[in-house]
Amino acid sequence: EGEAISWHIAEELKRRRVLKDVKIQRVVFNEITKKAVQAAFENPRDLDHHLVDAYLARRALDYLVGFTLSPVLWRKLPGSRSAGRVQSVALRLISEREAEIEVFRAQEYWSLAASLKSAEGETFKARLTHLDGKKLDRLDIANKVAADAALAVLRAAPTVEVTTLEQKQVRRHPQPPFTTSTLQQEASRKLGLSASNTMRIAQKLYEGITLDGETVGLITYMRTDGVQLSGDAIAAARSVVAADFGDAYLPSSPRVYKTKAKNAQEAHEAIRPTDLRRNSKFLSRYLDRDELRLYDLIWKRTLASQMESARLNQTAVDLAVPGGRALLRANGTVVQFDGFLKLYEEGRDDAQDDEGSARLPALAQGETCQLVEAEAEQHFTQPPPRYSEASLIKKLEELGIGRPSTYTSILQVLQDRNYVRLEKRRFL
């Protein structure tokens, strides 16, 4: 769009013959900082006609398809008001999910777990994974009768023996700094903000505050699909990490991120603070609660993206009952070095099983553990969850649908036209 606007203006100036002898060039900058604007004016370029052609092709599609389809909708489906290029796809995703939920039939299943005591007297939990030589799938124990039979096998065994012990060290790397879609997703998960509220607050942070009589933008442009940071921003982030957390938290070389989305334009860098020395404590006098929370989220994510990876020790233990009729498994994770997790951890859309995050006592192969208690729990399979704003934006981005600037308006139009409604933060 930026290229198209420049082209339109250039064409109009040509038509009016007001700039006959002046060379017209385009100036592009991706952040509202003095340095970036000056650098842009020092390096102007000619208009990129490939980008102008892309804009014209997209406009042609709207004329040919969108403008002709909407009147058909008005005639055939009273109450329908539009068929947007992107909005229609978002509505289809919601509709298909609703259809999946309608045909879903819940299935009963049971899980079995045992409380065990190590030789040192520490208690931990393990779940039943094998019975009578067969590996159990989630739905294999389908009713109370089967659950009671499995429970009897466990309760008949006063002790269990550690048969295998696997330990491995894994590294968890930080997430890249925010794009429009990841900012909207995280603000929804962590701050409970809608996509439109997030963008409204981000716009205010971008426009900035008055400091020492000068208006200062607090964040870079908030409509972007690029995860890259400028060299200055990376250097600033590394110096803040070293100063605030120490050299142990600073990777030996800067982290460079690449966009996974195939159709990303990457016209702007990632969303980041314009000056990383301005933390939320410094800005608390100037911003309201939600502005401060969103700024803090952006600041933490940017800084964490340039921090050292976390190192975790993962342990998996198999324990057999005497006679080998049943096998139990216990998983545990111990954080050896917290790295970027000291500052920031990404949220998740739907609750996932956190069984692997428990801590296990020190166990040895061949060790005998005492069985304290065994219990069975009834469950029912759940239908796929309805889309939240965060998960729908994530899905649209995965499918390469829409641009960073359109996510908020798509979700808003679907609600304004009563195609969907938002209940308990889920689309129906």
C-alpha cells in the first residue's frame, strides 16, 4: 500500500506538471526514530513497480470477485452484507469448527496413576502405561470394569522396581520478538485484551508521549509480519541483558530470526521498544495501566529474544510391578539454567498436559519403590475447542491469509455483522 500511495502521488504530480524538472524518489523507514528517518533520507530509492503491480493485481481481484459477489449475497441471503476476501475464509474456519463440534460424540476412558515412595522416602507419581504386555492407548481402558481390573493388578503389588532410567539435557530457545499477530495472541492470553484493544493501545504507544518537551514514539510500527530487528536494537538489547542479568544470560553471538510465514512482506521490523533503556518502571508516570502492561510485554519479549537459552534436565523412569503384568512411567523436568525464562515465557491457547513438569526424586536403576496408593480417574473425550481471537489469528497466519493490518478488522466485521458472536472469549 505504501508503494501504491507513493505511485499515485507521483502520477498525479506528473499529470499536473508541477514537478517537471525534479527527480522524485521514495524514502522508506521502518521505525520512528531520528536515526532511522535520517538514514532513510540519505538513501532514497526509485519506486518499486513490482510492488505497485502487486497492489493493482489485488485491486483487480476485489473488483472482479468481491464487488460482484457481494450483490449476489444481498439478493440470495437477506441479512448477509458482504463477502470479504479474507473475512469469508475466517468465517469458514469458524463454521467448520462448529460443524466438527456438532457431530462430536464424547467417549469414556479411564486413566490410572500410583503414588510411590522412593528408597529415600520421597513420594512421586507415575501413570500406568502397559498392562499384560500391551501398551495402553488413551482410550484402551474404556469403562469402570476394566479400570477396576487394572487397579486390582496395581494394588496387589506392594512394591515396584525401576527398570529403565533415561536422562537427557534439552535446550529451550526464546521466541522471536513480536509481529502483529503474535502480539495480539499474547495480549489475549496474558492480558485478556481483545485484538482491537491491543491495536488501539499499540497505536498510542507508537504515537508516543511527550518527554522533555519532545514527542517520543515508545514502540516501532505495530503492523508488521517481520521478526527481524535492526542492528542498533540488537546491540541495545544485548547491553541491557548484560547490565541487568549478567554475562551468563548473554549468548556469545546475537540471535537473528527469520519469518516462517511464506507470504510475509517483512516491510517493517518486529514490534519493539524504540529505546530499551525505557522500562515499565520509568514509564509508569506517563502511561495508564493497560498501556503499561502492553509496553512491558513488548519490552520483555524483545529483551528475552536476545537472551541465552534455558537448559532443562528431563527424566523418564519406567517402573515394573513384580511378575511384569504392569508398567508405570514417571516424567520430570528440572530447570538447570533458567536463561530467558527468568524474564519471559510464552503463553498457550488451550490448556495442555503439564505432567512432564513435575520434579522427580533421585532414583537408580534396580531400586525398589513402595506403592502407597493407586487410583483410577474417569474422563471423557472433549470436542475440538472453539476458536478464541488468539487461536483464530494464529490459524489465519499459518494458512497465509490476511495481512498484519487486517486481523483486527476481520474479527470486528464478523461480529458487527452478526455472523459470529463472542462468548467466554470464544467465537460461536
